[in-house]
Amino acid sequence: MKRSIANLTSLIKQSIGKSHKFQGFQPWKFAIAAIMSLLVAVSLNPLMAKALDLSDLLRVLPSAIQVIQLSNIGDNDEVSLGQQIDRQIQQEVRISQDRAANALVSRLGQMLVRTSDRPNIPYTFRVVDDNNINAFATMGGFVYINTGTISAADNVAQLASVIGHEMGHISGRHALEQMRQTAIAQGIANIAGVGDDRLVGIGVDLALRLPNSREAEFDADRRGLLNITKAGFAASAMPTFMQKLSSAGGRPPEFLSSHPATGERISALNRTIQSNNLRTAGGLNDTEYQRIWRSRFR
């Protein structure tokens, strides 16, 4: 019987993990239905009722509740969790003190907030003092851009495309989905809430060390492209910058080094531009941008 309970716990987790991707799916309803099904089975089977005690059932509940918590976290809790992750990230990377660079990234970021498909949360834009070309984000509206990425961009439109992509991960709630899957895989069941240190640790790893899924990258590209276009930046800036970085030789930047391949992402972006007739051209004044930023961090 105890093996059956363990199997049921695993089934609840796996089923919620798979079914969460379906449109309109509500994980808490599924978890309750699974638990109710167990209670009905117990009531109809005297042998099962005799073998199953309350402690067995209580071992099932935390896993289901944990899935519910991470799948249905509200905006305020997400921002709170993001703030805790951000504080830890600041202990692991060097935040730039360059006021002009921070002002540039924040200005572009706030322009994109207004046209974002998730403008109802506060966003924080930070510049990381690192000459490697990279950018990353975490839940709750925190976006980080390396100084190397600022130097590598030819114009503000290309830099905006990177910021827009990272904001796409936030609006798509990709980090929350990855955290949910990671927490389940690690067996974190009895969490106290969004302040749990184990969740903060997972969030830091997701931001700094673990790649996004193929689906998340395509989704962030699409969301970012539409966002920069709504803000008036050149739609072509995103695939052009990706092409430039992938053709530079040597090791590709971290945010282009995971699946899907850069070529696939560029092709998908160009198809979206063509099918939606995106013809914006703002932010391509590369002469001024390059004069200011090309050698600032080198």
C-alpha cells in the first residue's frame, strides 16, 4: 500500500507537470480531483481503507500543495521572490557603477515596459560589469545586461532587442515554470512559501547557470520582437544582432549558446517579421551610439 501511495504522489506531480501546459488548465483543481479520487477509492474498498492510515494521505498532500503554490503564484509573491533572488544575484555578479550605462539600459527598459504584454509589475534594470556578451532575467521584473553586450551592439535598437527578449522571459513566466519543474524534481514538497531559501537558490541557478528551454527561447524572441516593434524600434534589429554575434567567430555568447540553434531563432524571427509586416526602423542611429559605447568598457 505504501508503494501505491508513493506511486500516486508521483502520478499527481507528473500529471500536473504535463497538463499545466494546456490552455485553461488549473493545477489546483487537478490536484484536488486526484486527492478526491483517492478518498473515493478508499471508501469503496475496505481492504484499502484498512491498509491506508491518515499519515499516508498527509504525505500526498504536501507535494500537491507545493505544485499548486508554484503554479498559481500571484504577481506580488512573484515580485517578492524575485527581490530575494535579485539580492543573491548581486552577491554573485558585479553590478556596474557606470551611471550613464545604467541610465541607458533603464531608459530603454522603461520604454519597453509601456508596450510590454505584462506592464503591471515593477521592472528593475541592472547593468553587470562584465565584458562577456550576455544578458539574463529573473522573475518579478529583474533584467540584467552585461557591459559587453552594450559595447557589442551597433545601435540602441539592437540593445533594446536584448532587453526585450529578457522581458519576454518575464512576461512568459518562464523562470516560474522552470522553478516548478526543478522543485518537483528535487522533491521540495513542504515549502513554507515564496520565502523558502531553497526556491531562492533554484532561482539564482536558473538565472545564472541553467539554460532556458527551446520553447522558452522561441517564446521570448517572439514576445521581445513584438514589444520592441510596438515601442517603435526596428524589428530587424533583433535578428540582425543575433546574426552579427553568431558570425563573430569563437565561442558564442551565453544567451545564444543553448538550444535552439541561433539560425533557427533568426529564421523564426524573420518569418514573424514578414508575416506581421513589421516595418519599424527606429533606433538605428548607429554613428552616435558607436561613438559613445563601442570602446567605453574596453
